[in-house]
Amino acid sequence: MPTITVADARVPYRVEGTGPALVLVHGVGPGAAMWDGVLDRFTGHRTVVLPDLSGSDPAADGGAPLTAETLAAQVAAVIEDAGTGPADVVGFSLGAPVATAVAGLRPDVVRRLVPVAGVAGPGDEYVRQMVAAWLAVAGDAEAFGRYSTLLAYSRAFMNRAGHDAIEQSHGFMRPTPDRLRQVDLVRRVDVRSLLPRVAAPTLVVGARDDATLPVENHREFAAGIPGAEYVELDSGHIVMAERPDEFLKHVEDFLSRP
């Protein structure tokens, strides 16, 4: 796995598949592995670049509070190091403002942009209270994992998946110090001033039943980017898990345009 140094961060990344470049930017969690459930749907016709940014398990840095600009610089550096730019960039959750910051600050490395279930700024009191509650249970790993699951999926999806499957999902999120740095950034991130600077064609994907970053935040994202298209799925936060076929169709149709 290639690894580059950006400022004080060690940033590993994977490259899989062949074809036009697609960069998948992860949100809060262990890193790029969150894309593995849909990865093989891209790699047959795209060169997929999957960076593990500061705060994810394989990455390492000096431990300072994270910013969208810091993480965006890491994404841009990975695109340059992989030699795949300009690339299509898809960012999920916290990765949505990070990907948008890449497009706003480094338009030379972004061809098309897809922010998914993201938040542009700290104006939603629900998000502030949600993050405060998330951090408040960080001393109990089981409670943290269970609360993370409640935020991740819609009630309808959890009932379809069943008790055993949902019980197994709790281990995906652990309250490590780096994970808590990512959670803390969710309540502080603010890329609203960068939205008007995005020149890349943009599709914003919203999730109607999102319990992490409610759908009004996704709509705000779309409204702030000039010419952005918007599609809203009947899903909880992790749209790739709940509506993979619908999600992939919208993304592929958009990215495949000339």
C-alpha cells in the first residue's frame, strides 16, 4: 500500500481497478474500508483510489484537532501521488465537506464532485447535540458502538436486516482517540465559504431518514454549490448499505457524462 507524508501526517492509500480515476473519501470510522461493500461495483471500469485520512486506523499524525482543509490537502496530495488527476471525487458523511474543500481549494485535481449525506457548516443545533451525546458515551465502548448504529441506519433498514445482523454492526465503531477527533470535527466543520468556489459539476446525494446529519443539511449543501444537482434517497445515513443499487446508479449516471 503506497503511503505519503502530508505535513505531519502519514497517509496510506489503496489503488484498485482500471479506467477513469475515482477517489472515494471516507467519513467517521476506521477509514476507506467503509467503501468495501460497493468497491467491486466500481473497480471493473474505474481506477479507484481509497485514501485513509488522519483519524482513520491506518493513518498517523501528530494528534492535533482535525480540519476539513487539513484532510482536503491529504486527498489532493494522494491524487497527485497516484498520478490519476483530475479525478472524480465522492465523499461520504464527513468526507462530503472534505471532498468539497478539495474541489473548492484545488479545482485542478477534481473533474466531478459527489458529496453524500454531508454537512456544510455548524448551524444545525440537532447536529451539535448529537455530537455532544456521541462524545458523552465515549467512555463505554459498547454504548458508543450501539449509539453509532442508531445514527447509521434507518429504522426501516434495521428491521429489514434483523436483530442478529444489527447486533454484529456495533463493533464497526470504537471510541479510539483518533475516532473521537473525527467525531469532534463533525460539529466544527465549516466549508460554507467554499461552496460558491466549486466549479466542478456536482451531484449532491441526500438521505431522507438520516439520523446523523439530517436531510436539511444535504439540501443546504446542494443549494450552496452553483449549478449542483440534487437527488434524495429513501435511506438512513449510510446510503451505500441501505440503497446500494439506487445509490450506484445515480453516481454512475452522473460520473459517466462527458
